Amino acid sequence: MKAKREDRRRVSPLLVFAAVLLAGVLIAGGALAWYVWGTTAIAIRVAEREATELRAAWAASPPPVAPSEPPAIDPPGLGHAAWVLRIPAIDGEWPVIAGVDGDELARGVGWYPGSALPGQVGNFAVAGHRISHGEPFRRLLELKVGDEVIVETGAATFTYTLVSAPGDLTVQADDSWVLDPVPGHPDEVPTQALLTLTTAEDLVTTPDRAVGFGTLTKTETP
């Protein structure tokens, strides 16, 4: 009788395996949920605060009554929130952070250091996540030719109009030609103020990147 009672108390190896597997799935699912939704909730709050602080700082220090032509903009330090980018067609508004590493992209849209400043002749290039960390460019592939991208700075507001939609061009992550002053023409001297938008092509990790291009069509000073 004692041996039978011990047999009944013995735990099946299959049951142990199933329990461990279930625990692993729950942990992985929780980590994924945090990566997608948790980081996004935090990033959105940070982005809203930084955009508000930028506008308050600009209002407190207005530009000269007779601004330079084009308006003078100082290069921001790495990691600094510098400008505000708006895309009316997808109801988006985010601070632009100097840099495109993980820390910068977790706070908003990242500006490629070394690319042109807003409104300058050359290529003003930015990047943003499509998923997680605020996912500012989640809907970027919905944009069409003719849609506007507006960049607010303390000196002026610049409106770029898309001439190539992000959904129409896919490149690899290491295709740096899209960041050239004249994209695809590294030896050409730029004569226009251009915009480049970059983001992940897919909602999962792949080397594909979606790229959109625009040109400056309007400059408004306060």
C-alpha cells in the first residue's frame, strides 16, 4: 500500500516539462508586451514633454525681429531635443533628437548627425521606429507623394513636401546613399533643401528600410 501511495505522488516528467514550457512562454510574452506597448507608453509621455518644453523655450527666447535669410539654426549637441516634427496626414508630432542610436530613437525621431539642418540646402535626414519606443513612424508607409512634413524650430517653421513616398522605396540598412547631400549622387553639390525619412520596412526585425524623400516648399518665420 505504501508503494502505491508513493507512485501516486510521483510527478510526471511530461507535466514538469509542460509547466516549464508554459512559464517560459508567459515570461517571453510579458517581455514582448513590454517591448511593444510598455516602451511605447513611456516614450509617448517623454516625447510630449520634450515637445512642450521646446516650444516653451522658443517662446521665452524669440528670434531677432529681422531674422537672417535663411533663418540661422545652430547644430544641436548629440542627444539633445532640438526641433519638433509634424506629419498632418498621419496625425503625428514628435520631438527630433540629435542622434540615431537606441537612446535617441527611444525619445522620438532621430536626426542623422552630419546631415543638413532644417531648412538648409542639403539633405535633412531623420529616422524613427515603426514599432516600440513610441513608434513615431508606425504609419509612415501610409504617406503619399504631396503629403507635408513640417519641422518647427526656434527660428522658423519649414514645410517639406514629399516627392517620393516611403512605401515606394525599399533599401538595405547599410545603403547609406540615401543620406548623401543629394541622395544617390555623392559627388553632386546640393542646390535644394531636401528631406529624407527612414524607418523599418517591416514590423519585425529585417534589414529592409523604407525611405521617403521631400523638398522644402515653405519657410515661415515668427
